[in-house]
Amino acid sequence: MKKFALFLLGAISLIVLLTHVGSLIGLLVSLAVLYFAFKKFSRAGSTGGKILWATVGIIALCFSLGNVPAIIGIVALVALYFVYKNWNKQQRDDREPEDPFDHFEKEWKEIR
């Protein structure tokens, strides 16, 4: 039952993530432009250059604020990662224990 719930959560998270791919790409591009504008603003020597890069940075900031649905996509990506980690953790628990003393106790019981 736990695997079914993890599978269901993973499937829903994947669908939500795929529907928000466009806004995620838009957010990444606008944040990259904002970072580039900040770097250029910091290095600009003239007032005209600083005004130009500040304007570019403000426009990029407005675009990145417009991609608020990308936050839902990021939450879906985190949920998908959570499902992946718990799925592997559950498979690891089904195998023999890694503790050498547990293995020794098992072998000792088989000898008796």
C-alpha cells in the first residue's frame, strides 16, 4: 500500500511538473538575465551604463516575478525527489541488514 501511495504521489508530481515546464524555463532565463545584468551593473564605469543595466535588471525582475507558477513546478520537483528517495529506501530495507552483528546472529541461529 505504501508503494502504491508513493507511485500515485510520483505520478501526480510528474504531471504537475510537466505542465509547468514552460514557466520553469521562463523563470530560469529571466533569472539568468537578471544575474548577468547585475554583474554588468557592478562593472559599469559610466552612469549611462549603470542606468542601462539597471533597466535591464528591473525588466528581468518583472519577468521573473511573472513566472510565479514555476514555484508550483519546483514544489512538484521536490515531491518527485522525495518519492524517489523513499522508493529506494524501501527497497534497501527489504535486503539483508548491513550490520555484521545481525548477520552473525543469523548464522549462529542456523548452526544451532
